[in-house]
Amino acid sequence: MIAPTASRVESLRESNHRLRAWLERVIGECGRRRAATPEDIGRLLAELLKTGSKLRSAELPERGDDAALDQALDEYRRHVEQVRELLPSIYGDLLAERARIESQRARLQSAKEWAQASRQTL
């Protein structure tokens, strides 16, 4: 079943609102990007998958037939392009987070081994 154009436009507007908010959180007010957390990435991925699935499953009218839908699609496209531009730095954030977690894991393993050795010497 194809959703009526009005509900598709509203759905796209809501998605655009969430993507805009996500981009504002990651890019920040001053244009200085902050590190994206794994939770940020999860929310972004969920939004893109949900909206992408809806767009693929619906037959869209020809461009120019529905100005509101065209506008919402154009805004969505701009948001996705902004995300695409951020991907290399987001990837770097995720690598840094993985390194931090690995470092913490190694530190905890060392502490565990020290504690076990301390018990054996007592």
C-alpha cells in the first residue's frame, strides 16, 4: 500500500527534523564538530534505515508533481550529504572510542591479575 502524499511529506519532515537535530548536536552551534558517541551513531543509523526503507517501498510521484514532497526530499538529500561528509571524522571517533575501550579493558585485566597475584602471596 502506498501512503498518501501528505503522510509521506509529514513523515519526511519529521525525519528531517530528527536529522537536523542530530547534525546540530554533532556539528554544534559554532560549527565545531564534537565527537559522535556510539549512541549518536546508533540513532543516526536507525533514522536513515527507517526513512530509507519508507522511501524505497513507496512509489514517488514525478519531480514537480508535488512541491511539498520535492522540498522535503531535497532537504533530506542535503542532510544525507552532510552526514556523508562527516563519515570520515565519525569513523575516526569510533576508532578512538574502540582504542579507549581496549585500553580500559587492558587496564582492568592488569588490575585483576595483580589482585589475584596479591591473594596468592598472602
